[in-house]
Amino acid sequence: MSLFGGPKIKVKVVIKGRIGEGWRDIDRTLKLPEGATLAELIATADRKGVPLRHAIDNSPHLRHTLMLNGERCPVEENLERPLRDGDQVYLLAPMAGG
């Protein structure tokens, strides 16, 4: 699948909380070719400077708690899952306090 030309979809990526050594507060919408997968979203985010892969790699628990449209979507099990226009991907680091 070519990443250039053809119909596009928009996918919102939100990353919030302490991830690795730093705090993240990212809310970006990325354009992808129609039929793009979660793996392609992660690669495109890298190219666009959105640290989605970094967040997943540096907070292993997030690999299992990534959310797609409000539903848990473990990364490894869903890399080939096609995305649709308007999809929303969230990585929300757990918060603790008292």
C-alpha cells in the first residue's frame, strides 16, 4: 500500500501521562491512506514526530492497554487491524496518588 496519493483517513492520537522518563500530553490527528493498519499508524506517527512507538516501547503495560475508539486494543494482537476515518487511539498512562 502506498502512503502517497489516494483517499485519506484521519485518525486521532492521544498520549497522556508519565511515559518512560517524561510527561506526555499529545493530541494530534494524522492522515493515513484508506485501509491503513495500526502498524502503519505507528510508523506514520514516528515519521511525523508523534512518539507513539516510543510510548509503547517505554511503558510496556501500555502495549496491552492501548485504546481504539474506547475499547482495549492490545498492540501485538491488532497490528494488522485496519483503521477507519475518525478512529481515535489513546495511550493513557495510569495515575496514582493519594
